[in-house]
Amino acid sequence: MYFIDDENIYKFDNIPLLKTKINDSILNMIKSQENLYLKDISIISPCFDENDKEVSILKDLYKNEFVSKKWEGHYDKIKKSVSECPYCGFGEITEIDHFLPKYLYPEFILFYYNLVPSCHNCNKSKLTKIINIHPYIHKIDILNVDLFKLEIIIEKTNLVFRYNINDNIDKNIKQFIEILKLSERYSMAANSLFNNDRAYYKRIDYNGLYNEIRNRYETSTKIHLRYFYKSILDDFQKVYNYIMNN
């Protein structure tokens, strides 16, 4: 293998020099793309076999350089680029996910568009799984696509919200929801939100509460909140009776 820069060609058997050149190139790439994410990404196949020396070198550089203080500033800038997790839409950004797993695509370990700011739950659920929806490329029309079917049920003395995946949605979206466990997490978030606001709802009359929920539904841009408030509007009498009697 040869490594080529503007002036020279280096043989791969010069390992120390190759490491230095790769590291310098990575650093220059990151600096030049620090404020730019690519607008598109193609379907890419791994360039290296798992046992190739190039793979070992790239992984070694990542472990010994990228997670050191030398790279903390770049990590922080990525984390601060969005306020909420782009995978789920509401989690706090605490980690960086490699959209293409680094063990399969070591050549993209430090590629900016492969680094997605993520909450802990999404990163933990995704791990090294391949998903077919990139949060910065594929936009799901939450206003016109029914991703979930919500149930509102009464269990003993509790009103419970359940998000169920709509079986008729696109298979890639369904896979995205299943891998990230969004049905379960949205259900938990909805139940927590309802219980936190229940005392406030109890102080409002029927028409006032309906208008309050409708306004929240119409103004919310978060997917789990839109489904939450819509489910209340669709079954408002049941929800209102529960609030007033408990």
C-alpha cells in the first residue's frame, strides 16, 4: 500500500511515517471540516478487511489520539451542534455515535458526517447496528405520516399511554423505531409528562382544558409530544373524566 500527499509517495512498510502522515491528514481534515457537514452520503462498502494492517493503524490512532485532550474540543463542538438528540428528538446530548460502525468502517472513524451527537439511550440501543435512516439526511414527515397508534388505557388507578408502531409504515422507519426502542421510550415520556401536569389540568374546566391541549398539539414540533397531545384530543372525554375523578 502507498500513502500519497502533495509531494511524496510513502511505502506502507514505513509504519511510523505512515502513522504520522495519517494522523496529520486526519487532523487537517477535521480542522477544515469543523463547521461543515457534507450534504449527502452514499452507500459505502468497507474498504478494508478486518485483519488488514491499515485497520489496526486507524483504530490505534483513534484510541490513542481522538479520545485524548487533543480532540476534546472537536468532540465538544459536535455535541453542541444540536440541542437535542437527533435520533429520538428529546434526549440530552451526552455522547457521540458513529453512524457507520467503526469496526466495519475504520476509514470513517473521524469523518465528521459519521459522528452524530446522541443521547445515552439512543447510543446504547444502536451500538454497532446498521440503520437505514440518517438523522441529518432523511427527514420524516411527522405531520402527514402516522408512525404510531396510541392507546390510552386505565390500569387500576393509573391512566397509561402506549405508543404502538403502525405496521403500515415504511420498513426502514419501522426498523429505526425498533432499534432505538422509541415506542417504549415515548410511552414512558408521555406517562411521566401526564402525571407531572395532571394537577394543573385538574384546575381547568372542560373547554379550557380542551383548548389548552389543542394549542399544545398544534404548536409542538416534537414527534412524541404531537402524538401525546393528539391521543388526548382523540379520547378527550375519557382523559377528562379520569383527571376529574382522581
